[in-house]
Amino acid sequence: MSLPKCDQCKVPGKSVWPELMGQNVDKAVSIIHKENPNLHTVVLNISKPIPEPVDCTRVLVFINDNKQVALPPSVC
């Protein structure tokens, strides 16, 4: 699965968290909120479709069945 093109999202501060791959979802969400408090997170199972439309205030956090981050969280 790949994320939709979110190139139009130009947000101040951090917008992608590749270092959170494999982390527990609760820890990952906490880190995202700490590093960019202007964004809100949406946690989705990796098997779920990517929500439309693109929202430049949203960080998508895809997790596996073990509640670990399965894709790099990113603004989209």
C-alpha cells in the first residue's frame, strides 16, 4: 500500500516520521503530537483504505494487527 500524493501539503514543522516504523501506536501518536502539535492523528489498520480527501492537518498512522506502526506516518 502506498499513500496518495500529498505534495500539496506544506505544513510548518515535521510532516513525516519514518523513524516510528515498528513502534507501538500509542507511543508513536504521542511523539507525533509532541513534535508537531498543530496536527491531529488518524490511526488506521493497514488493511483499511486511505481516507479521502487529503487533509493537510491530519497525520495518517497505519498500524498492523499488533498495534505497531506499519508505514511511515505522514501528513496526508
